[in-house]
Amino acid sequence: LLLHGITDGCVSWTQMIPELTGRGYHLYIIEYRGNGMTDKPEADECGYTAEMIAEDIINWMDKTGIKQIHLVGHSYGSMISQVLAARYPERFLTCILMDTGVECKGDLIALAKEGDGKFLGMDAYEEYLPEDFCEEWMATSNEDPDFRESVAAHLKQMPAAAFRNLIHGLEHYDGNSWLSMIKAPVSIVWGAEDDVFTASDQEDVKQALGSGNIDWVEVPGASHNGFWDSKARAGEYSAIIDRCIKRNDL
């Protein structure tokens, strides 16, 4: 089960799909509330919380008959994964947290709420975010123009209210209690050039996890969205996910 970052959608995994299916995996790639064609209900000041989205995912698993699965979450998806693995230990065989954190209080939140001088913050927009905002937010070094266009297009069709609710959910997340409850084997995969969740954030995650079965993988040169930095990176991250699962699947 692959859980995308806060506004990335299913498209962010597209270059990894042939890599992982070629290694024998059956993939479930879903979009959680606020993204794509999902429901986008009104929310309070806490927005679409990780806990709320985790329950959506468990309901979906129950309806589709999925009893157990390997879990891979990126960015906000990794925080949702923390809640899932903690609340439902019997459902998740392994938990792979990519570019994760205990909380998010840094530049990403400030950029969303305040803008950066080139565009206004998210509260300035009633219906949809402007194209320049979307293109900067989803900027990538990926060499495939179709991929670059697709990830930006995903955000452009997102209502501004859904964007705000997702950001508020991320802003209110505190993983300290959830991480300490995880029983499944955990792998932390971190791009060394990640400027959203830094090396210090990774140490906080390790500390909150305690002394359990933890695997640490640092990817030199990779950004926060390392697995879609390039098609080659997609292959590299797919190999890492495969290794992380197989180390506990013997």
C-alpha cells in the first residue's frame, strides 16, 4: 500500500509502478481525502488530520477485504502510516517511512500559509490555487515532461479549501505517541538533500520509535521527493523498498 505526500496524488508513484510490479509486488495506490476525485468535506481548524485519514484507509481496507499488507508512506503519507501501524498492528506487516518526521512546523507550512513574495499564501485564494503557486509547490528535477505536467496538474485541480484542510492536518500532527506504539518492523528512508524533514527530524523519529526493529536508509543526493527526482531515482527507491520488505519477510 503506497500512501503519497500531502498534495502529490497517485501520479507521484507512476515511475515506480513498473519497477515494483517487475519485482513481483501487487500494488494498491490510493488517494486520500482532499486529493483527486476523493471527498472533500468541510473541516474544523485541525483540517484533514492524519488520524482521520487513517480511519478512511482502514475502512477502505475492510471494504476491499485486505487483511494484512506492507505499508509505504511518503511525507504526510508517512505520518498517516505512523497512525495506521500504531492503531492497527495486526494489519501491517512492515512500515516504511519515507522522508518522515514527528511533526511539521517548518518552511513548508510557512510557504503554504504565507507565500514567498512571488505569490500569496493559501488563505488568499477562494476557489483554486494559481498556476505559479502550483508549479513552484510541485517543482521537480524529473526529466520527463509528462510527469512534471501531471504532478502540477494534480494540484491545479485541487480546490483551495481542500489544500488548506490538508495543510492544517499536517500542521497539527504530533507523532510522538504514535511512533512509540508501532510494533511492526520500521524502515526509515531519507533523502540526504531533504529540506522539509531534515536530518534532525529523522533523529527525532528514531528517538520516538525507541529501540525496536528499525532499519535506516539514507539516499545521498536525493530531495524530499527523492523517488520522483528522476526515473533513475524511481528505480533506486524501488530497490530500497524491496530490500526493506525482504529483510523482514524471510
